[in-house]
Amino acid sequence: MDPDRTGRAILYYAMGGGLGHLTRTLAIADEMGPRSSSLRILCSSNFSPMVLASTGHAIDHVTGDTLASRESYYGFLSDYIERHQFSLIILDTFPFGIVGEWLTLAPDIPRLLVARSLKWDRYTDVVNTKETRSGRHFPSCSLVIEPLDNDYETVLRDNSSAANLHEPILRRRSHHPGSDPSTGLLNRCAVVHSGNENERNSLLDYAAGLFRERDMSVPIDTVFPDQQVYPADGLVSSYRYIVSAAGYNMAALASQAGPHCQHYLFPFTRKYDDQHARKKHVESGLWKDRKADGAVKAARWIEDFLQ
């Protein structure tokens, strides 16, 4: 069935921990103008109340109890889809969802995929795509927003229409001022992360080691979600030194840092997301155009499908 052109609800599926999926989703939603009023953002981040307080977009949160079993989660999604009568689903996750939920659910609703880096072999083993090969429902169109594993990209292009986005998706306030020599950056280091305490401590240790090796005395500040600073883009971009993990959003911000700011990426090992590969891509010049606006292009890509 074609998506309803008259403004019926659109599901923006931004499942995942931390703040990455939500922040990228809001960057795109902010650029969709009147069409953004049709969006309902579904997420599982524990920080969604903080995000909700900073935006006018409709955000629904899936509780941990609902996610405790596939049966309860599938039941929730079926009821949620029926209640809102979605005409389009935008997946800012993986092509079949986190645990394979979109292999079978809502096959008649068109889907768009915002395609990020993915350890394809590991993902397909976990979601058991081989057992449902005949019933797999691929997204109608995919927007490839960073380099993909070769097998993953081949599967997407063989089963859907795929377009490449060569610019990073960042909210307007995120663009780094460090390329402007007249900008007065704080001669301090911001350690930025929304992960767990162990990961935050690892980043703090890494930052301290960086400056110790360079025999530099640089005060270190933390920008963690429990400090209730969101969006933190403007604050983070005022620092001369930044240390973060290599998730999509922070890596994209690092790519925009000019010569007056040093952004150090410390990749963590993830089940599906390859932060080590992303760091290498950024250091090799990925997203080096600091005047590009990927969020606007992503929003236009969605709107073009709705025409």
C-alpha cells in the first residue's frame, strides 16, 4: 500500500540505548517542517524524558518490562501500529529491527531505512534471517549514511532502492565552530558520553593519559546525561579538546572539528556497530566537508518519498 499523502502518522523507529538514535532522529525531524507533525518517534533510551523536555516532537518510550521478551515486545508493537495507523515506517536501526521484529510485523506498511555501519554476518545470525528467508520484507528505500560492510551494502542494493548520503547528519546547533580562528574556545577538555559508568571511566582515563603523555595540564570536564544537559551540542562545541566514543553522532561531530579543536575518538566494541572502523573512516577524511548539511538532505529524501 502507498503511504497516505494526507498526513497520516509516520513511525520514526529510533530504538537503541544512549542518545545516538534519538539525536540523529531529531536532527532530521527538525528539518522536515510541517511534515514533522506527522512523526511519532519510538525509542527505548532511558534518557527519553530529558530529550522530550527539549523538543516539541512526539516521542514514545518503550519500557524495559516491555522489552523483556520478544512476545511482549511484538505484542506491544502490533498494538502500537494498529492504534496509530501508520502509513510509513522509517527505521533508524537495522533493516529488520533490533531482534528481527520487522521480518514479519506490518508487512504492508512501506519502510525506509537510514542505513548505518553494521556487522552484517553477526546481525543475520542473531535475528535468524535464514529461517525466514521466504518471508523477509526489506525496506522500500535505503539511505546509506556511512560506509557499510560489503555484504550488507550488496544485500541492500539487491533488495531495495539505495541512495548515498555523503554528509554527516547533525542538528544545526552541532556544527563545530573550531574552524573559525576568531572563536574563543575553552582551553579545557570535555569528556562526552551517554554510555554506562564503566565506559565513562574508560574515557576519563583515556583523556587523562592523552594529556599526561603530552606533558600538558588540561582541566577535564564531563558531559554526561545525568547532568541533565541536553542538547549538549553548543556546550561541547565550545571546548578546545573533546574526548568521546566513536558512535555515529560524536564521530560526525569530530569530522567537523577544525584546526583549533582536537577531538579524540575512543572506539568501544559493540555487538553490531563497528566503532573501530568508523574511527578509521573519520581519520581518513570521511565527512570532511564542513559546509554540508546531511540532516537537510535526509529530510528531503524522506519528503521525496512522501510526494
